Amino acid sequence: MDMTEPTATGGNGDGFLAALFDLNFDRMITLRFLRVIYLVLLVMSGLGVLYWVLASVAYGGGSGVAVLIIGAVAWFAYAILSRIGLEVIAILFKINENTSRLVEALERRD
């Protein structure tokens, strides 16, 4: 692959800022952030469950253990769904990259 051609993973050797301000959207930066986005989603949902459990315990009642179990199951389900959603995004970007490669190869053959 020619290194001057844009790729879905972020560029043709240019820096991050060049890819960020590429107004033609030839260089994609989303794949660079998927790990960070996933980590932020997991941490934020974990903090939400923790808040939910602590609020349940603070307001009394014996529901603290039940909320802890339900919260853990909900967090796990959210983690799975978040992962699936981000993988779909990654797949779409990789399809874009591979399609671009195929078009380039076909154009070189002609």
C-alpha cells in the first residue's frame, strides 16, 4: 500500500493534528480513540453503579445487596453492549479501508 494514501486508522504519516483538521475527511481518527472511549464507558458506568449501590445503602432498607447484584449484572450487560457497538464502528472503518485498497488495486490494473 502506498504510504501517501489515507487509511481508516488515521492517516498517511501525518500527525494527529493534521488528521484532526483534515476537512476532506480523508484521514480517520476514530479508531485511535476506540480504546479510550471503551475505557471511559466502563469507568463511567461503574461509577454509576457504585453511586446507585451507595445511594441504596444510604437511604436504608435491606436492598443494598440486591442493588449490588442487579448493578453488577447491569454493568456487565452494558460492557458487552458497549463493546459490540464499538466493534461495529471498528468494522465499518476497516471495511472502508479495505474497499479503498480494492479500488486502488483495480485502478492500477486498468
